[in-house]
Amino acid sequence: MLSPSPIVPVVLAGGSGTRLWPVSRDSLPKQFQVLTGSQTLYQQTLQRVSDRSLFAPPLVLTHEDFRFFARRQAAEIGMEVTVALEPVRRDSGPALIAAALIARKLHGEGCLVLALAADHVVRDAPLFLDACRAGAAAAAAGQIVTFGITPTEASTAYGYIRPGGEPGPGGARPVAAFVEKPDLATAARYLAEGYLWNSGNFCFPAGLLVEEAARFEPAMVEAVREAVETAFEDLGFIKLDPGAFAAAPAKSIDYAVMEHTRCAAVVEARFRWSDVGSWNALHELAEGDAAGNVAHGPVALLDSRNSYFHSDGPLVAGIGLDAVSVIATEDAVLVMPVDRAQDVKALVGKLKSERHNAATEHVKVHRPWGSYQSICRGEGFHVKKIVVEPGGRLSLQKHHHRAEHWVVVKGTAEVTLDGRVFEVRENESTYLPLGGVHRLANPGRIPLELIEVQTGSYLGEDDIVRLEDAYNRG
Amino acid sequence: MLSPSPIVPVVLAGGSGTRLWPVSRDSLPKQFQVLTGSQTLYQQTLQRVSDRSLFAPPLVLTHEDFRFFARRQAAEIGMEVTVALEPVRRDSGPALIAAALIARKLHGEGCLVLALAADHVVRDAPLFLDACRAGAAAAAAGQIVTFGITPTEASTAYGYIRPGGEPGPGGARPVAAFVEKPDLATAARYLAEGYLWNSGNFCFPAGLLVEEAARFEPAMVEAVREAVETAFEDLGFIKLDPGAFAAAPAKSIDYAVMEHTRCAAVVEARFRWSDVGSWNALHELAEGDAAGNVAHGPVALLDSRNSYFHSDGPLVAGIGLDAVSVIATEDAVLVMPVDRAQDVKALVGKLKSERHNAATEHVKVHRPWGSYQSICRGEGFHVKKIVVEPGGRLSLQKHHHRAEHWVVVKGTAEVTLDGRVFEVRENESTYLPLGGVHRLANPGRIPLELIEVQTGSYLGEDDIVRLEDAYNRG
């Protein structure tokens, strides 16, 4: 049963991190990746608020590029979500104001918003729920609550919160100060003085946040309000008006509201938490073996210790390693001492400047209708594995320079070719001659998998003339 | 013009090294791999003896498993070779005696044999030829010549030779002693006292080696003589008789002959040389960049030095590495400090005991008719890229559990299906239903490349009934 003020989880899933390269890349960032356990961080975040007696169905805010991941990964775990799209990134201030405005429309004036980052790791689910209940109690009493994590060490990777004054409802205390990431000595002092880690997760009455923001950032609220009011539905997504939203100044909610409002309160959260800001965070979160090694994926070690291994495919073998991180994907391997994890971002910058494809793109490319993956390429041919989700339809298209052979290996394809529509079933194939106007769709209930063999003198992705597209792409 | 006594290069290409894993594996060892420059070590060895005014066409001795590599890689560089097959490995004693006996048959009683390992790196081609001429002069004067390399450091990785007595023809000096791999202090003394590295390369009159071997190892010579006399031709290879050859005791030529004969002489060779016994050897052979890094393949580095990188595909990225080796192939990555290169063999032993496929097999599997490579695998399907060399013919076969789709992407296929023979050309495809008796062949002049999509409930390599095979396989 929902409490009188429903708690609306808002999952912020628009970030694009490169600190976990080569697994996290611009084209599919860390919140949508499996980094611990068997679900993505985004899925784990949704799971944490799946108790419908406590939480309303989640509202997800993400970037347009990630809209289909947000929907598909929620569907994979049987979770219904509303997905709102930020047309441009404007930091957490405008995002949370938009979330508050949308939540009010969906769940009424009095609803509470629980704003969660989609790319954090939280352990100890009961402690998380305790913190949510405490946060909701404080919010219901008129506070904008930020969750402060009980520090376990003098970390220099996080900002801190200094609580002040007496505990109120939910045990929330007023925020005396927000402080930036400290140096080690300062961090040790903060730890001794009872400061908390600033987790960047919040709970507040939707209306209160908007009111307070209007006080300090009237232009921001004005822009976001317009973007939400003129938002339109597109394929089931709530799309904020691009022009209006772009007019909002880019500012974090801390700078925009929390540092100025008198309603700021902090609830101390005792769950184990990480913002997964680097490979080291994952190393530290995991339980190592007797030698202190953490391995995710196929790994074989000789005489190695205190090291971190993550493989999405290749066998990783190490000899005589001490405090080394090895991250392997199908097309890229990263090796570094564990204490250099903060330099991954700089490396990716270098890779981008050298135009390495692996800097930003994954081998598997996601599309609204499913995904494709290049599996073999040679002179004059290119082989892809294509997956079309149930109901997915590729655009009606033709190519100037290539013919295509399709072999269906799972499910049923509905193929349109020069006006004729026919089905191609498992273990059947068809041929699309050069210039043929064609479309591929999955009319079935299970994903359609097919192998596409392209042949031709030019095989670039840009040899495509889209004549019609279900997903409104150019 | 050949000298009065032709010099017959014998290339020993039967070894199976794991010290250069993951590039070198049992299924395709290091002599057949590109490790420096653009040719394999075997091809580089053949190139060194390509001057037909000095050398006869080479005779290659290799293991049966590698026969098609030996022929194909020679053909790739336009080199005609005779390939003799050792049915079982019996170390270098029986191999060199067999080589001497075959060389006499092919080139006459008086021929000289120049026995070269296929997996060594030699720099300074003119110095190599100088050494060959000196070795041939000494051999022609009745010596069994071993090449001793002028040491460049007190290496503990090599055995040493102590020269004694006065130089004779070709500057060869009698061998005073062969000594095993020393410790560092002993190596330093050897260096000071003028010892030479024992390279395991030889030059001798074919008849003299057999005579001397008969004196110390009569049973060995008897067995090998019978294996050569009852050798038969199989698909153009000289196949030593398996039973007879297996009866020869396994012993190195050093133990069998060189340590006993009065004819042992050493020619000092001044070329730069390595037996490529570890990744370190390749690191040391290459010229590093300003930071001392050596990179083969796609590599991106930040703040790294004195390190070695070899990639056969994936992008290798390193941050803050010092004296680390990273070796990446499509399916396995090895990371270790450079000074642990000698432990690769132990690692591969561990991988074998844990039954990792990558311990012994490459992604690309070689067959007499060409090669295939698994490029994608899923539930109920398996996609391969198949290359059939000109003239290659797969066996006439059928499968109980799978159907196959073939799409030709290069060249022309001759397909036999249930008695019917037809051609499938570039950008055409055909379907082989479950149970169909079929054969694939390349009737053309260029390699045939095709994509095979298998579908079925069981897709193991062992679902094959061979009804007829051009390569006499079971």
C-alpha cells in the first residue's frame, strides 16, 4: 500500500562515463553495464525500489541516446517504468526539477521524489530501505533530504557533508556545510569529526524542490517548466522540449539549491555504497580470494596477488602480478597498476584524439529495434549478427553498393522486398539484391536472430537510404 | 652455381613451443608465426638460404601435424621445398640422421647438410652467409661443424661451447667441450674465457654424420635408415616409416654424436642471433621507442616504459606500466612483468590441466585444404569463415544434426550435393539440408572464402561422417 504521500523513485540514467573504459564507453555507459553480479547497475537500482508497498513505479530520466536501453533493461527484469528524455545534458539541477514536475503530474501535488543515481552500487538492501523510510519521513516534514553515507575510510574521491544541529523527523539533521573532495589529511579530519560522504541521492517533496529552486534559480525553473509543459510523447517516451530545456543553465542540484536552501537536511545512511567512479571502486567492493585477487570472467593466474581482473570474453592470464588491474573486452585490453585507475579518463581522451573506434563505440551496436554486431570483415564482404526484438522494425531502406544475404538462425523474420512481404523462418535464408528496397521486422514473440552477409565494393554504414522509419530517424 | 659439394639446407620445423603462448600454441607453434617483421620465423629461415648459387633447394623436416603449414608458408614466399615428415618426435639426433640420409638420396653422396632450426631469429644476413661459407669449407674438410655465436652478454639461457686448438679450414676450431646452461657467475666466466653460445645449427658432410652416428649410436642409425628406406610418398610429402622411426632412441645430436666424435668443430658466427626462447627474447631483439617500449600491433600508452606489447588484434592500452609484457590475441591475453617470461611454460601447463581450450588451440583452425574460424556461436547455430586454398577439397561428408548455409564471398566454390556437382560463385549461396552428402572444393586459382551458417540441435565438430577424403584422414 502506498503511503499517503507516494514515494516516486526517479532514476537518473543519463550520464556517460569513460572512467570504466573499455567496458563503459560513450555509446553504452556504465549504468547499463554488468559490472557486479548478473544485472546492470541500472537494473540493480530499479530492483532496489521494486517494493510497490513503499514505492510508486519508477520514473527514469535519461539521455535520448539511451532511451531504448532504459526501456529494454527495465523490461528484462519485468519492471514497468516511465522514461523521460533529456534532449541535452544540463547537469542534475534541471534534471531533478524536471523529475519533480513530471512526478507531480503523474502522482499528484503531494508526492515525494526519491532521486537515485543509476550508476551507484548499494549493498545491504534492508539498510537502504531504512534510509529511504527515514528520508521520506524527513521529506514529508518539509525537508530536502540528501543521503550522507557513513564513511568507512578517509576517501579523497568523494565530497563530504557536515551535519549540524539536532535530529528531526526520520533522524535527519540540518546540513551545516557541503564540502568538496578533500586531500588525505583533510579527509582524515572529516572522518574524525563525523562528516558524511555526499552520495548525490535525494528525497524531497516534489513541490518543495521546485519552490526552493524558483527562489534561487528562477530562470532554470522557468526553462524546465516550459520544457515539461510542452513535452510530447514520442514512441511512449516523454520527450522534454529541446529548445526550452537547452535554455536552462547547466548546474548541479547542490550548487543550484542545496547550498542555499534552509530546508537542506541529511539522513545518515549506513549501507555500503560506491559511486563506482573507477575500476578501483569495483576492486574494493568485491571480495577477493585468499591472495586478494578479484576476477570477473575467465581468468587464470600464477603467483599473483591484490589484483583486479575483468573480462567480457577473452581468457585473461597473469603471471607474477601484484596490484595490477587488467580489463579485457572483445576489442580492447587495459592494463595498469591499481593505483592508476584515476588516469583512465585521460587515456580515453588520448584514444579519442587518436580516433580509435574503441574509445567510444562497442563491438555490439544498439539500435531502437535491437542490436547488431560485426563478426567478420574482409575485402568485399562483411558479416553481422543482427538481433531484432519482438515487434522491432528496421527502416525501409536500400543500399547503392551492397547486396545482402540473410540467414535466420532464431525466430521468424518478416521481410519486405520491392513491395512483396514474406516470412523467413529459422534455418531459411533470403537474398536482397543490390538496390532492392527492403525492410526487416520481427513479427514474433521471441527475439529474431539472423546472420547477414554483405557483399559489395563499399560496405560503410553510411550506404543506406532510409525511405521510412518507425523510430523517426533521419 | 652450386659448389662441387652442394650445400643442402635442412630446416628443422617440428618443434612445439609453449613459451610464447598465447601466440604460439601446440596447434600452430612459433616457427609458423609472425613474431618479428612480416614473415613467419620459418619463412625467414627459408629466405636466408634462398641464394641458389650457394644453397640447394631446402629440405624441411617437420611433424606430420604441421605438414601443410610447411608447404603453404613456403609457397607463399615462392620457395620450393621438399618436406619430410617425422611420424613421432625423437629429438634432433634421429632427425638429423634422417635428413642426412634423405639429402644423400636427393643430392648425391658428397653433399653437405646445413641444419638450421626453423624458429630462430638471425640478423645481419651477410654475416650469416659468411658463417655458412666458413662452415661449408670446414665440413668439406671432414668436420662436423657446429655454429657458435659470439656472446653479447653473460646469458644463462644458452648452453656454451669451449673452442680449443688452432683454426683449420673455414676458421673452424676443434670443440674442447660442450657445457650446459650456466648460472650467472659461470656465464660471466665463460664470456671472459671466449666460450661461444651453442646455437644448435650445424654443417656437415651427409655421409660423415651418418658414419659417426653409427659409431656411437648404431641402433639409432639402423632404425632411421630403415625408416628412410621404407619411407613412402604421401600427397607429395616424404613420410618416414612410423614403426621404424619410433624405434630410434630419442636423443639430441649433441648427446648422440657431437660430444663423442673427434670431428666436432666450431665456427664462430658473428651475426646477431636468438633462439626466441621467451617473450623477453623478442623484446630484446626489437628496437624500443624513446621510452624503451616495443609495440607490435595496435597499442596506446600513457606514461609507460621498458615494456613489451604484442597484439594480434585487440587494442592494448597501458597506463603507468614499467617493465611489463602484455600479449593479446583474439581469445587470450597474457600479462606479466618482463622478468617472468620464463614462467609462461608453467602457466600453459596449468591452463592445460584446467582444460582451457586456448591453451593448445587457436581460434583459426588449419586443415589440409585451408582453414576455418569460428566467428559467432549461439544457441542452435554456429557461424564459420572457411577458406579453401586453390585446389583444396574437403572430404565428402554428411552430418546427422545440422544443416548448413554457404555464402561465397570470394572466389568460386565447386559444391557436390547428393551426387550433383555445381558451382557457387561470389555473392551466391547454397543450402545443404541435414543428411545431404556434400563436398566443398576450390576449382579456382585464388583462395575461396565462404561464410558457413550451421543450424541444428547439436553443432560439435565430431558430427561428421567422412565418406571420402583427399587427404587420407579418418
